[in-house]
Amino acid sequence: MGKFMFIQNRFMKLILFFFIVLGACKGNLESRHNPSGFKTPLPEKDFDSYKNKTRIQIEKATGGKLEEKWIDKRLPFEYKPDDAKCADLMPYKGALLIHGLTDTPFIMSDLGERFKEKCYWVRSILLPGHGTIPGDLLDVDYEEWVKAIDAGVDSFQGKAEEIYLVGFSTGTSLSLHYVLRKKNPKSIKGLVFLAPGIKEKSHLGFVASLIAGIGNIIPKVAWLEIHPDEDKVKYESFTANAGAQFHSLTKNLRELAEGTPAITIPTFMAISSADATVDSDQARIFFCKITENAKNQMIWYTAKEKKDDPKETCGGFIVKRVRNLDAGILDYAHLSLPVHPDNIYYGRNGEYKSCLTYSKFSYINEQDDPNLKKCKEGKIGFKNSLMYGEHTNENKQDYVVRRLTFNPMFNEMMKDIFKFNQSIIDCTSDLVCAYKPNIAFYEALGWDGLNALEKTISYIRTNAPNVPIIGDGKRGDIISTNESYAKALFEFWDFDATTINPFSGLETLSLSTL
């Protein structure tokens, strides 16, 4: 044991020496590499007040150098349900969205829009040390992030009837930390986790913890990566302290899980097996070990062959193959899951192109990789060898890879509508006098929605043949139009009855058409 400790200590000294030398070789530090001194406000019940205070903090921290539109995208956002559309669902359910490390609420905006469409009251928060300048991650502690989550949940109480925590990466770590500390709080009704941060992919977090303190003596050592931060809504430069805090947070999270009852709150997780930032296998194992609810579901996105699928899984585990060379998709990346393909900044045709792996900005007198231009400007497609995916050595052997910043299967979640309906039918077929699907909600989803409606009706006919189906379409018009409505409702859709809207006149109630 003594010899082992001697070898281990020598190894750690070598690691420290390496980072000290590396720090000495890095480019010059700028003002953005020092803490701004302005602390991030905590969420409060008056969301407008919280948002305005955060805006002032960002403006001061960035010294007026950041354009207003980019400040707006970094700010916490709130989406309230449409009262006219959602009045029947009051009091509203609430979704609290929590971003990841180095990120801002913008990464959660597409998710927020979809929750709003489902009549959720949506709020996001900005974690301390984020949204300003990278240097603000030098002196932040994960306990400050924990306090922000507590304040975010508390400020939502009394606004929304039920609260759902929706986290991405470190946001999932903090959400899990909250429900474990609070021991399945009754106010939290559901958990949605994308790219869950249970453990970092590499051992860099452990190393970062060792060298973070040295940065106080040698400032350049405090930075694991220094880049121009071309991404306008997040940091690309990365401090040792940020890695150290994530390491400490997830370590504490796993310790909490060992001595705390299992999470019984319904949980949904989506994970990429190719994730190069967090350990996807650890997230999968954690999900199976610490969560207990029959409604749980885990989506495992992978480009691997079936034979390479995880051998140890649990209930609710679904594998989805994501490789599509014709569409330029090698695999998913850590950044991609919460973002819609049409996102104005991170989407397929968005402004930002993630090519950082080909850019040697961290070092002096070193030229950019020749593939950088191709990554930023080249045409995506298999024939041209430029592809989307995670920046792994394996991917880069055969392709120039633009790191995937959107989820090509974002809209695939719509297919889960039928699955949800199916589960309701199975549980209620012997209890209800009728089913009444609202046609408008299906029509609003386009062909995917209409396909789901067709499958729902078919499933009811097969599994609950004695239960009538009412087409809730509020139909009503002149006689000639009613004839077409009736044909669609009773002949095509095979409804047993329909609802009508009498406000167009007496012809709406004509027996000749209904």
C-alpha cells in the first residue's frame, strides 16, 4: 500500500506539472478571464423583477460590450399559457427549465415553447456564474447553483398547481439533487432529463479539482480551455473550477442517492450513447437503480449496432437508432438533445457552427486545422464527407465533423401521443361510457397528429369495441358543408357521434346532415 501511494503521489505531481506548463503556453488572458464581481440574482416570485435584475447584472458584467439581442437570449424566460386556449386546464401545470454548465436558458427555449403549447406555465432560470463572461466561473460554488434551484422551485409555488423539473446536463444533476435532498417532494410531479449529468465522461473533473487552487497563484492554470467564445449565448472557454464544481456536485449527488429512498416521481430521460461530456452508461445505471415508477421511460439514442446495446437495462428502456448518413448524421452529441432542428441559432441552418475541435485558439504559434474552414463552410452530406455528430477521434478518422447542436428527432416525440393514449385506453376501457378525442389538438400536429388519431380510433375499436367514440370537433355550418363534415366524421373517421357548434345558425342542427 505504501509503494502504491508513493506511485500515486508521483503521478499526481506529474499531472500538476503538466497543467502548470500548459498554462504557461496558453495565450494571453483578457479582462473576460477575470471574475466580473457581479453576482447572479436568485429567482423570485415576481418573474419580471427577477428578469430585470438579471439583465442589469449581465449588462454590468459585460461592460456594455454585448449587443442587446444577445443579452435577451441569455436571460431567464417565462412563457404563460394562452388563457383562451388553455382555460379548461386551469390551474396550470408548471415546467421549471434548468440549463447546463457554461450554458444559458436559451438552450432550453425550444423545450419551453413545446411545454407552452401543452398549456404549461414555463419558467427558466440562470445559474450563478453564467450568462456574463467566462471569468465568472472562476469563483462560483455549486452550492450557489443549489440555492438557485431552491429559489426557482419556491418562487413557482402558488403560481403553478404542479411543478415539473426539466433539466439538461448539469441541470439534471441539480434537479436530482433537489428531489433527493427533499426526499420526493410532493410539489414535484414529474422529471424530464436530457443528457443527464451523473458523472463526467473523463477523469478531468477529478484533475480539475486538484489544480483549481493553483490558478490563484498562476492565473493561466485556472483555465482548461481558452477560446474566443464565438458562441454568443454560452461560454466556450472553460475554467478548472467549473469542472471541479461539477465533479463535486455529482459526487455529492451519488452519495445522497446511497442513503436516500428511491425517487418515485415519474421520470423521463433521453441520453446519447456517444455523449463525450457526461458518462451515459452511468446515467443509465443510475436511472435503473435510483428511480422507481411504472411510468418511467428512458430513450437511448445510439448509432451502434444492436449487438452493442447495453445488456443491463430496466423497465421503460427504449433504444432509438440515430445514424443516418444520407442526412449527414453520424451520432448525437451532448449539445443536441434539447434543440429543435429549426432553431434560429443552433439549428441545421442556424447561425452557429460548432467547429471548436479544429480550432487551436488555446495555443500560441499554432495554425488552425485545415479542416476548420470545411467544418464552418462546407456542405453537409455523406458524399462530401462533412457530417454531424460528436467530436470523437473515431468520427474524425473518416469525416470532417461539425458537432451536432440540434436533435434531428425532436419531432419524434409526437409519436408518443398515441402511446400515451394507448395507456389511457388500457386502464379505462372498463370504466368509461365513451371516449371523446378532441380533433383540433390532433389537427394542430399535422400529419403526425392525424396519424395518431387514426391509430387511437383503431385501437379503441379493437380493444374496447363496446365503448362509443365521440369526435369532439365542434362542427357546424351550412347544410352543404355539414354534409362533408358528416362524411368525414362518420364514414372516414368512424366516429359514433360528434359535438356541434350551434352559433352558425339553425342549419347547424339540420337532421338531414347529422
